[in-house]
Amino acid sequence: MKNILLSLSILLSILANAQNLDSPLIKGKVVVVTSDGTNPVSGAFVHWENEKTGIFTDNNGTFEIKLETQKILIVSFASYTTDTINISSPDSFYICTVYEQNNLKTATVLAKRLNYGLSRLSPRTTIYMGEREFQKAACCNLSESFENAPAIDVSFSDAVTGTKQIKMLGLDGFYTLIGREYMPSVRTLNAYYGLSHIPAAWVDGIQITKGAGSVVNGFESIAGQINVELKKPFGDEKFLLDQFASSGGRFETDLMYTKDLNKQLASSLLVRYGTRTTEFDRNNDGFLDMPLNEDFKIMNRWQFFMDNGLEGTANMSYHKNNQDAGQAAFFSPNPDAYGININSEIIDFFAKIGKASKKNDYSSFGSQYNLNQSKMTSTYGSSKNQKKYIAQTNQGYVNLLYESIIGTTFHTFQTGVSFLIDETQETYDGFRFERTEAVPGLFFEYTFKPKETFSLVGGIRTDYNTIYGWSVTPRIHSKYRFNNDKTSIRLSAGTGRRTSNPLAQNQMLFASGRSLSFQMDNPNLPYGFNQEVAINAGFSFDHQFKLSYMPATIALDYFNTTFLSEVVLDREVEGQAHFYSMKNGTKANSFQTQLDLQPARRTEIRLAYRMFDVTTTYQNPTQNTTYISMQKPFISKHRAFVNITQNTRSNWQFNSTATWYGPQRIAGAKDTAFSSGVFIYDIQDKYSPHFILLNAQISKILNKEFEIYVGAENILNYRQDNPIQEAANPFTEKFDAGLVWGPIFGRMIYGGFRWRIKSNKE
């Protein structure tokens, strides 16, 4: 049937063209944009507005069509978005761009845009989350945006600051390269709080890539990559006001205003102000359950397009955050009470500039730039007994890229040079660490794509680190689609490396009485440790089918991460935290299966199960020369997830999520594998109990501009008993607020509204 329709369309196109022999030809090319670059689209249908006949693009994605009286050209293809082109000059060569319907990039979408799903085009296991997806939860910042994403685990890192951390493939979030518009962002000093510093209302979409990422984006990806796309000035929103309030005393306001200065230049102003001024101590342990907080952030974005093909963005932001936590008596004030104050300040500039080559339709140049200065001052304790953490980092990043083909579009490549520099200074409790680390690098990534159903991507980069010397990072990815595009298989493998930042990435240690020790490999190295190096390999499978009458998709994936060298945080002995290097220590196995169902047109069900098997090698506390392998603490080996979303014709949305967490090993609990039988505090069990978190939200779009929502988190009001060890004695070595495995605050009710004004752009 498809062949018959295709033949009829081509025949009608020929007849239509025959009647207009004297009309000039409009020439162009149809391309699709993915995270891996720009590729031509063969078989896309090109036609004039209000005309049913048209032509199809050839194997190179090019087309020629007779000029009609209409000036609007429509391009469509399969499950991609539709592109609309205004023909201004018949002598120009037009590039028509289509996107996956769930792609993050701004485009004129005349079809349904998916809010969540696995990319069908990318050779990597990449999951797309649109804005509507993470708005199903109480997400005021990026750390809260993954509640409905089974690929990401979210948990509290300590019991005093309320900071949420993520885990991916069973590994801490700092092993995931978190970027903003494909530039490394949440790293070094910002590794601990950085996700909470990105307002969710500013985010247009998120890409989650499991396993080794592209060498184009750097060498630091070990567990995967998370890319955040911010809303752009030339987007479809002119104005946004997002107001949030919760029963936890949290109030946050996000504002965005965009202005098109002309057809080629636009600017946007984004402002965030948040505060929490109410004190809560629901478990009566004397400590505030959540910190008092004041948060301010402002960003100015510029976006431009030039007639010569040059385009780009430039962005400047300033962020200031203040948190006060600790014993309730500290706010009386009582100078002898235990208090915490955390002040951070970030100035950030980033830009992207690119240009397509006029001489070669398949070539383009791109560049990325980032300058960041982050400062933090934190105090822990009382005026008489206080520890202070003072840190500053200056970061510079440049990435220059060139993309083209080798002979035909079956062979494409990206190559370029990058430069990264980190200047970091930290002091804490008598320790002082400084480093200046400069890393120039070269990369090359080749893509073999003989047809839409198969692609093979091989990349390699070499970097010179002024501290650690030369390194080589190879990565490979492949994808094969078959069974009428209903089934896909992906394979990937590669290495990653990073410089550990023990203090910055483990700030939960500061809210404890633990003494720190560093067992250094070489005192001339940062913190005395070698770089962390790991190998990641995995595969994924997804299949679209019908379960009875219901459209369904099942996906399975398995990834293994093996560390060749790592810096281990050892909290297995009371009152102590040891950092030391370990070779061939941690092995992380991750398995996940997910089933997406659509039993009705406006009903979506997502079921998932995830299993982690993560073991780490530790030193015996009594004999540093003997080692033993144990399960990594605070990781739920088993997790089950169900999400149900129901929409109505009258623009109501009902969303509920239930997550079951299996037991987690508690660091330093009794009956450990150590012969000394380590036992600390009042923890009587080696593992935490299993528990269920239930969240729900109801939202209503009153008109095209105004939306209200109300929801509840942790409806069952489950809380970890006594999350702070020795809360009554915070100045002893047994005091510890970092042994957290479950919810702290209990049930939380929230609500708010979003007021959007769309732009008048077609």
C-alpha cells in the first residue's frame, strides 16, 4: 500500500511539474538534527501549502520543486516534526530542518510533541524529557526534575541542608557529565549543589544518555551524560511567570521575558527568587528538617541569526544563595548551639557560535565558550567550636568543532580542538588544597550511516593534562533498527576519566564529627590522588508492539562500569572518613526494564524495574594492606516504579507516581564484612528497610495562557527515623547528618500557577 501511494504521489508530482515548465525551480535540502549532528533525510515529502501533491527528497536529502504562486513550502517526514519555509527568493538554496517529535530544540511543530521517550535516531541510549514531563512533579530546580525518570535515582545527601543528589547506573552524580547546551556545567565546586542551582522553569528539555557519551563533549563522562536545554529567546514563549508554594514554607518565583529586537536578534531576561523562612522540626530531634533559604538568580540571553548563515547565543548569569540550618536553638539565637551557614556566589558566561559552509552543503563550523567563577563559604558548629569551608574555582572552556562528510553522506565526521582550565582553592579544618589544571585536547568522531536503520559511531580523543600528562579516550556506539522500524538494538563501549574533588563533592561530611584523612598516592598531585578512570560498556533493546489493542513499548538495557582507578570515600569506621586510591575496585552492574502503555488516547502508564549490583573494595580498618569487597552503601539494589498520567478533553491532567525502594546498606553499620565487627551509633541493622514513596498532582489549563496545579509528595508520610546520628551531641565524633537513606521531611503539599504568553511568530 505504501508503494502504491508513493507511486501515485510521484506521478502526480510529475504531472504537476509538467504544467509549470516555465516556472523557476526551488532547490533545497531536508536535514534532521539530533544530538549527534545534522543528517540528510531521504524520502521526505515536500509540497506547497494547500497543495496535496509534491515531491520526495533523494538519497542525499535534496529536492527541486517548481515555484507556485504560494510562498509557503511544507516539509514532512514520518514521525518527525513538520518544517514550514517561507520562500523569499527563488535563487536561494533552502535548508529545511525536521526534528524528532520529542527533540529538545525549538522548532515549528505541527504534530504532537512527545514529552518523554527513547530517541529512535540516536545510536546512544538517550532518553528525552520535555518540559511537560518534569512539570508533573514539584520541580523547582533541576535536582527535583527526575522524579518520573526511572533512569535516574534521586535522594537526600544529608539531613540538614535538604540537598538532593542523583545517581545514574548505580554511581554518584559526579560520575555523570552534566552539561548545559552540550557544555560541561555541574562540576568541580558545583558538583554538590549545582543541580539545585538550575531553575526548572528555565529548562526547555533534558536529554539523559546512559553509558559513555560523545568524545566531542569531553572526557569526563563515565556513567553517562545529562544535557539541559534552556529556553531560548527565539522560542515560542514571550512571557512566563511561574509561582510555587509548599507546606514546607517554600516560596519560589520564576519570571521570563523575551523580546525580538528584529528578525535576526532576540533577547530574554530570566529571574528567580526563592525563600524559605519557616522553621520545621517534625521529628523533634532539635534540628531543623529543612534549612532556611534565600535564593536569587538572574540571566540575560541573546540569540542571533545572520543572512550569511552565522548564528549563535550569548548568555550571562549571576547567582547568590544563602542557607541557614542546624539546631533550632541556633536561631534563638544561642551562641552555643550547632548551626550551619552556607553562602555561595556564581558568575557565569557561556556562548555558542556556528556557521554553515556555503561552498559545501554538508559542512559547518561551531564553537562553544564558558567562563565560570564560583565561590563558597560555609561554617559548621558554634561560635566557640566551628569548622569553616572556604572554596573558589575559576573555570574556562573552549570547544571548536568542524563537521563534514567523507565522499558521501554515508560517511560523516566531527573533529575539533578543546581547552579546559580549572583553578581551584579549598580550605577546611586545617586542610588546604590548590590546583591549576589545564587540558588541551583533540577529538575525532566518525559516523557510518549507510541507511536510516543502521549507524555506527566511533570516536577518539587525546588530551594533555598539565598535572597528569597524556591520555586517550576511545568510544564506540552502534544502533540497528529492524522489524519495520519497530525494534532497535544499541551497543556501546568507552572509557572516561575525571579529577576527583573529595571535599567539594562530599560536603555531607562537614555536617558530622568525623575526622578526615587522605592516604595520598603522591603529595604533588591534587589531593594526592591519581585521576579516576573507568570503562563503561552496555547494550539496550526496545520494541514497539500492541498489547491487545494498546500501543506499547518495552525497553531493556544493561550497563557495566568497571573502575581501573578511583578515589574511595570510606565511612565504615565511626568518627572517621578516609580517602584513598583503589585500583580495580568498584564494579557497577545496572539492569533496567521499562514498559510504556497507552490504554486510551489520553492515558499513559509507565512501569519500570531497576536493579543495581554495585560493589566497592575497601581497606580493612585495622590492616591497611588487606582489602575486602562490599556492597556500596546507600544504593537501593532493587527499585520498582509506576507512573500513571490521565489527561481530559477539558485540559485537566491527573498524575501519580509510586516508587518502591529496596533495602540499602548503611555505611558502618554492625555486622560488616570486616573482622573487627564495626558498629557505630544506634544503627541496629546492616540494611535500611524497604519503603514506598507516593506522589500525585492535579493540574488544569484554564486557557492557553494560564495553568494552575496542586500536588502532594510522600503522601504516605514515610520518614527515616532519626536521620541525624547523635543529634543531642553535635560536637562529638559520633554526630553525623550524612547517613541518609530515606525521606526526611514527610508529607508535603504544594501548589502554584504558570502564566504564559505565547509569541506571535508563525
